[in-house]
Amino acid sequence: MTIKIEALTRFPIKGLSGHALERVTLEAGQGFPCDRKFGFARPNSGFDPADPKPLSKTKFYMLARDASLALLDTQYDESTGVLSLSSSDGGEQFDISTEQGKQEASQFLKRYLSLSDEETPQLYEASPHRFTDVSVDSAEMMNAISIINLDSVASFSKAIGQAVDPRRFRGNIHLSGLLPFSELEMVGQEITVGSVHLKIVRRTRRCPATEVNLVTAERDLRTPTLLREHYKHMDMGVYAQVVQGGMLQLGSQIQVRINPKL
């Protein structure tokens, strides 16, 4: 069976919508370009952009606690620094390359979430720091790339008798052609796409963020609980580190290299 790339997605702002890509260039030791580059921190988060340290995802506004973020459409133009945020009530644009733009975007999110003054978000950026969930584990994991096997999602859907949108899992790379859940046993192995080598380093344990329907913003699927009930674990997808860089593009075929386990 041919294994290939079905989708490439970046998430410029932690917890907000992703941007589909046709191709992306990866660098060794670096994460997915412009992925989780920004984060809306909660008040008194303790984050210091001058001395960035990884913080728990609970310090940020994100889907696990703020389901209505699913209905907020985001577009980020990396070349201009302009962020567009829009909902059914309208939208605005902000130049978040400036502090004023970051503050204006933070005020927009405050209004959107109907927060009090004491709950005002603060949009931060401190490149090369990334606001990934696993940044708290190590600098290497901060730059890990999230991979989702679409065949695992399809198997899960069949097991629970309900269609599951793979976008719930917010992966950077969607693959097809692997046996369902076989990626969970590939820790320590490499996958190659042309010149690109990615080493699978960890299974991805799922949190309540995946309970949120991205179309309705309702918590309509007990994803972690259902995974545990059907498979005795709460894992969907894996994290990989870039060993050798190069370009990935939609439709590219993938090879699996068997390496010793970590």
C-alpha cells in the first residue's frame, strides 16, 4: 500500500484555526514553519517574551477550555505580519508585528470571548520559541511536528459509529496508507519523503480539546474517553523531529525506515 501525504497544515496561533498548505520546507532540528508562533496568554501567565520559558497550555486561551474559538477564523500573512480574525459577527485585521497590533488583537479576543477586564488576553511572540503543548518537555519537543494517520481516524470513526473529523487532532501532516494505529508502534523509526527524514519520537496523548466540533463549537465527542474504551489508550497520532530537511508537498510518497527503538 502506498503511504502518502494528504494534508499539510500550520497553526500560527496556538488554539486557533489552521492554514492548509500545498508544500512546506523543513529544516533539521526545527519545527513546522510558522507553527504555534503566537499565543494568547491568560492574565498573570508568567510568560516573558524577553526570556521565554515553556508554560503549560492551561496558561493560554485554547480549545480545551474555550470551545468557541473553533468558530473564529484566522488568517496570518507572514510577509506583512497582518493577522485577520473573523467570526459570524464580522472581523478585523491587525499588524501583529507591532506591539500596538498585538494589543488590538488581544482586545478583539477579549470581546469575542466576552471576557472581563481581569481576563484580558495578551498576544505574545518570542521566536524561535513555539507555543506547542509539548514545549514543556524539552527544546527538541518544542520543535516536534504532529503527524496524523487518517486510517487510524477512519478506524476510530468505525469503532464508535460516528464520523470523526481528523482536523480535531490539529496535525501538521496527515498521512494515508498506513495500517490503523500502526504509527503508534513506530517510535524510534524514521519516515522519509525524498530528502526529508523525520524521526518518530512520541505518541500523542489526546486532551479535551479534541472533544470540540470545529463546525459547531459544541463538545459533542468524548474523544479521549472513547479512545481509552476502544483501544486501552488515549493516543492518536505521533510527534516527529526533523533529522534532515527538505520540501514536503501534497501527494508525496513516504517510505518507512526501521531503526532501533529509542
